Amino acid sequence: MGTLIEKWFGFSQIREELEARIGELEDENAELFTTKDKLTKENTELAYKNNKLFKENKKSEG
């Protein structure tokens, strides 16, 4: 019954469009998560290198 009402009032097309958009947003979210993961790893590596440089700098001053 719900499907028939959707067709009568044109909700069927709207539903399909929304489902397609949701799929696009889920794909975009997955890409953003991957990018965030890569940036987090890079940030961790840079923090490690930064700490290493601070230690070397202290040794050369001391």
C-alpha cells in the first residue's frame, strides 16, 4: 500500500533521488575518512620528527 501511495504522489522518484544522494554521501564520507587517517599518520610522524629535532637542538646547546 505504501508503494502505491508513493507512486500516486510522486514520492517514488524523490525516494530514489534521496537514496542516490545518500549513496554519494556515504562514498564521500569513506573518502574523507581515508584522508583523515592518512593525515593523522603524517601528523604523528611529523610530531616524532619535531621532538627528535628539539632533542638534538638541546644537545647542541648544552
